[in-house]
Amino acid sequence: MSFIQRFLERVLRNNPTRMPRTTFDELSQDQLDAHLRIGRYGNFTLTDAVRPSIGLEVIPREGYRRDMYCDPESGNRMPVLAASVSAEKLLDVFMDLLDPLGEVVDVVMESSHESEPGQHADLYREHMDTVILKSTLYDYESLLLNDGCTGLAALNPNGPMEVQFDEHKLLFVYANDLEPFEEILLAHGLKRDDSLKFISEAEHLHSTDDEHREQFDEILYRLGIDHDE
């Protein structure tokens, strides 16, 4: 399946009656193809997983910002780092961010392959050696980077500390002490910019295909996650 077809499948495989109209609907096929082929903006390289809006309300670029997450139910607040990383070093940055979590983590694989738009399913595995997790994830680098319906998170089993690699290929860190994680981002050359906007904060397209869906099932097996949970 071609690169362009992968993007179109993500749109067309959903029931058009429940898909909101977007500016992509107003493009000719040639215009759409040309936009989807653009994989680089300045020094920032996109993965194959997602493309920004045709109007480029958000132009993808590298950096990170600090935020504060507030749980809508409990009202509890948690500091957050949110980062956008160029494709050639994205997975390496994520792997390094796992180190402060400790030698054992809980793992959540996130899938929107068969979900309603804006929804995803979470599949859990508790107490996995971080070294084994990293080794497995490297074996599925193409899936993690290029499937717009796959995400994952790793959590410290003993406290509120989480690193997330979401389906937009953005990185999020939730922790009371963000310093160890921020040092890692800085070591990889990322600069703090609290005005930074992410591709997920404007209209965008996701990519997926049958091969990635099959690889997602494979990685669940490798991680010891029950697909029927």
C-alpha cells in the first residue's frame, strides 16, 4: 500500500456519515497528494503517522513546554512536560525518558485502530523490566513511529510518574519532579518554549494500514498483554 493510500485509508475506512467535514475535503486529489508527501518542515522531520492541516495552522517544529495537568474529577494537579521531537531521534529520546521511571514499569499500549474518532483502547501490562521493554520496542520501531493509531505509556508502579508516546508521536511526561526528564530533553538539544503548539492542537490526518494493525497484535503478544482485556 502506498504512502498516500495509507493516509486515505485512515479517512475512508470510517463511516463518512459520522466523520466531520474538514478542509481536506475541499482539496483536489493532486492537492491532497502533494500535501501528504511533505514530510519535512525546516529542520523538523515528520514520521509517516500524521500530517498537519492544509492551512498549516500549526507548523511542526522541535521543542518542549511545561504545562500543568488538572484532573477534571479529583481536581489534583500534576506538572507536565510536552515535547515535539524530529523523527530521526524521536524513539531515542523516548527511550532515555524511560530511565528515571526505574528498573520496572507498568506498560499501557494504546490503540485507536478500531475506535470511534477521538477514542482509543488501553491495554495493560504490570511490572515489566524496563530493559526488556526497551528491547521489544526497538524491534517495533516502524510501528511506533509510523502508525497513527498506536501509542504507549510507561508508568512507575510506586508513584505518580508517567512517560507517554502518543499516537501523534508527541512525548508527555507527568511527574511531581520534572527535572530529571527535562535534563534529558536538553541533552538531546531540545529547547524550552512554553508558547510551542503541537500538531494535535489543530486539524490533522492520521495514517494506518493493515500491516501496522497486525504488528500491533504482535507487540501485544511480545509484551505479554492479553488482547482481550
